[in-house]
Amino acid sequence: MNERRKFILSMARGIGLAAMGALAWSAYVGEVRSAPLILRPPGALPESDFLRTCIKCGLCVLACPYDTLRLAAPGDSNPIGTPYFVPRDIPCYMCEDIPCVPVCPTGALNEASLKDETGAWEIKKIDIGVAVVDVEACVAFWGIQCDACYRACPLMDEAIYLKYEKNERTGKHAFLKPVVNTNVCTGCGLCERACITEKPAIFVLPNAIALGKVGDHYIKGWDSGDEARVAGAKAETTQTKINQQSALDALNADEGF
Amino acid sequence: MKYRFMILRRLTQLGLLGLYIGANLFGWKILQGNLSSSLLFESIPLADPYAIMQMTLAGAVLGFDVLLGALIIALFYMIIGGRAFCAWVCPVNLITDAANKLRRSLGISQVQKRVYMSRSIRYWVMGLGLLLSFAMGVAAFEMISPISIVHRGAVFGMGLGVGAIVVIFLFDLFVHENGWCGHLCPLGAFYSLAGRFSLIRVYHDAEACTACMKCKEVCPEKEVLHMVAKSSESVVMGECINCGRCVEVCDDDALHFSLRKFAMQAKEKSL
């Protein structure tokens, strides 16, 4: 009897300890894996898949010729051991052979997502994030000529273009406003690096944070490509049965009161 | 020759660490990456099988390279090394050995009341790591592993990871003898299980033994030496880390490395 009681008690204690450990452990893991603003290497899977697939070996870091990538150390407030970069320090220089990707042993950096149909690298497919302009802090929006980000962009006139506008304040000058095409921008961060303001007025954010989504029910009717999405659509016509009784009869019928 | 295996182990541990660090600092192509996953001579992948188990349970679809790497490592320790990873490769062993050395020379174990901690806790931690990986969709132990923190830190930059070193050192020094490696570490638990049937084993010769118990004093997993001074047999428990400390401190040549003696063991059992 005593032995049995001891056994049950020690089992209960073990389970209690395990439950407590699991609570603290899972709370910590749940906390440290959320870093919505982190910028991953090219070809990274969507963040939640990336986190479970990256083995934190650092081969991408070793492969990067510009020392752009680093592994998150304790205290960096990023999921520990995973690769990321800070464009203001060192941006991604968009190497044409993307050396950081093929070395990934787990597929957390997905080679296929960066290749065209012929199997050749297509650096325009890199999609780390998008550049966002703070129009209040950008001196080009004040009317001062600065095209640092525009000229730094490896996809000049595609990812960042200059929008010319008349400067009504002076009446004789032009604004040269940098505008980002978020469909083209790779998120390399060369613009953020080049920005002349104290804290960059153009900076890269992950797609999940910076991009909106229209929803499938809006169609660009003027775009034949987009219009094609509704080419095969069938409209469903419904008919409501109309009550044939006269209004007076319906009101006099007690039903429904 | 009281320290021949100790010196060899330190050379191996630091040498491997040096190769990894050299890969980052000087671009050496011998051993790149870290203990989670590496590339040997730019061609042979190596990977931590326990990490792969967690990642698979977390739902990751893994590339062929890393699976092959994990298989190579798993087979090496299963067939040859046993739990040798802990004594010959893991950088945390440097920390816990230092704590243990200091603990012995300060005589803390004699003064301190024994804190009870079961050596099987590590298997629970290992199971919990797998369970939480499955439940949370991310490799749970890899998020907190002090082994990875120390090794990755040494190669790629430590940050506040120094804290992990200090904590483990103090824990093993003041809280519990062999606390981390001998009781808690799930990776050690994994290699204990995986290396259970490996070939390289310490053999104990009871005829030569004078029961001085020097081996048990230095052994970090004392329970594996249960046969000392009692019977001649191989140390077959998976928890043995093949560090060779018992072999080198023995003055009577009663312990030596050998291949697992299947036949002899069977014969002795029948006698």
C-alpha cells in the first residue's frame, strides 16, 4: 500500500514538474519566435515555415560575400540563431548568382523560388520585403533635390522611379519624388543604406507588414489580363417569389402577429 | 599518462571549434556551419539528428542534404562512437568539466547536502522537446539549447549568450554535480539512446581491479561503472560518454577501451 502510494505520488510529481516546465518553455518559445519586422535572406520561405525549417547552421552567413547576413544572437530580440540582416548597416547587394541560397541544407531558403523556367537565377524574383517612404522625412518631398535612393536602387526606374511635380511654393522648381513600385521592389535595402537623412526616410519592411491586399472581388476592368479572371464567370440569377395576395388581405390575416 | 584522453579530447573539442571559427573568420573550407548542421570539405553534409527530429515533428519539409547529414551523424554514433559526442565534440563539456574540476577541488560535494535530481529527467526533457516541437510548430529545444547558443556564439558571435555559459557553470558548480550534462541535457539523452549499441566501449577487468574507486570519483556518469570491482565486463550503458577518464586514472590497468565484447559478456552471464 505504502509502495503504491509512493509510486503514484512520484508519478504525480513528475507530471507536475513536466507540466510546469512545458508551460515556461512553450511560453518562452512562443514569445521569441515572433519577430514580424525581421528581414530574411533571399528566397526565404514564409516566416512561420522558415522558422520551422531553418536549422540555424549559418552556411548562408558564410556564403554572403558582403557580410550582410548575421545569425541572431541572444539579446538581439530576434528568433535565436536565425539569419537576418539590417539594411542600414549592410544591405543585400543582390549578387547575380545568389550564393547564400544554394548552400541552405534544409530548403528554408528556396532555390526554386528564385529561378526562371530555364533554371537560371532571376534576381528580380527576390522578395525580401518592400521599401517604404516616409514622405514627411524625405527631403525630396520638401522640394530639395535628392535622388540618392533612386540611384542606389539596382532596379532603377523599375522599383523606384521619380515622380515629377510642380513646386507651387516657389512656382519655378520641381519636386523629384521617389516612389516605390511594390510589385517590383525586392527589399534589398540599398536605398535604405543610401538615404541621406539621419534616420532613413526610406526603409525596408517585410511584405506581411507593409503590403495591403485588395481581395479577389475587385477586378481591373481596364486591364485585359485582370479582366480575364472573370471571363469564365457565370452570374447566378435568383428570383424572389412575390406574394400574390393584396396588401389589405395580408394585413387582415392574423397570422404572424 | 594520467591525462592522455583528456588531452586528446581537449584537442578534438578545440580543434573542431577552431575549424568552425576559421570557416567564418578566414574562409576555411574544411568544416563550415556549426553543430546544428555543417558541411565537411564542401561536400559531405552533417546534421544534428535530434534537431531534425524536432523540425520534422514541427512540420518542416526538409531538404535531402540535411536528412543525409543527420543520417551520417546518427549512424556514426550508433555504430561506432556511442555517446562520444558529449565528451569529444560538445563545447558545453568544456564548461561543465571546468565546473566539476573546481567543485572537486573545493570539496563542495562533501560539504553540500545532496540535492536529489533523477538522471532520467533528461529523457523527460527530450520527450518534452519533441512534444512541444509538434505542438508549437517550431523546433522547441533548438530555440533554447545552450549547446547551440555556445557553439553558434563561438563561431558567429555570442551576444548575451555568455549568460548561458555562466548559468551552466554556476549550476554545475554550486547546485548539482554534473547537473546539466548528467541530468538535464536532452541532446545527451538522445545520444545515450542512439549510442546504446555502439562498438567502442570501456572494458573492466575485475581481476586487476584493487577497488580504489578512483574511476568512480572522476566519472561524470557514475552509474555506468556499476560493475567495478565486481565483475569483468564491458561498460554497456548508453549513458557512458566514452571520455576515457576512468581508463587513464586507473593505476591497475583494470579499465581499457575495446570493442564491445558480445561473446565474452554472454559467456559470463551463463557462468
